[in-house]
Amino acid sequence: MPGARAAGNHLMTVAHGAGASIGASLALRTALEIAVDQALEAALPGLPRTSMRAKLLCLRGYAAPETARRATAVWTHVCLGCHYHQYEMGPTHAQVRAWRQEIAALANRLTP
């Protein structure tokens, strides 16, 4: 997980433009997904084959309600940042930086 967050940090510092923001968003989404997987693995083995939406629903039973809500919210926003069309504006650097901070905080809360 630190590798994915580091990749997001690197993309945000050395590259500019929509491509960098999308790349950083993908790396940050991966970091969050890994944190959620690790948090649920001990309680629910075999869950990695499940969709992330289902995992986020399960997270409500194994993490603090506020943590689960924040994880779902930031995952939804980061996914939107990863999949935008040419006629839409991609995520801004400020949005990606906010997602990075939120995902780092969530990863620390989810780490057993």
C-alpha cells in the first residue's frame, strides 16, 4: 500500500495536467482498495474475489461507522476521477491532494 500512495505522490509532484491527475487517482484508488482488503482479510477470508462495493458494505460491520462512510465516499470520488470523458474536466491537483490526505488517514485507521 505505501507503494501505491508513493506512486500517487510521485505523479503529483513530477507531472502536470489531466494525465497526471488520472494516474495519481488510479494509484490512490489502489492504495485505498489494498487498505480495505487488509482490514477485512482477517475477519472475512476469501473476500478479495468480491467487488469493492461489496467490500465497502462489509466494512461497515468491521470498522467504525465514520471510517466506513469516509472510505466509501472517497472511493466513489476517486473512481469518478479515474473515469472521465474528453468533454469533462478531470480531477484538479487540489482534489487529488485532498483525496491523498484522506486515503492516508483512512489507511492508518484501517491498519490493524
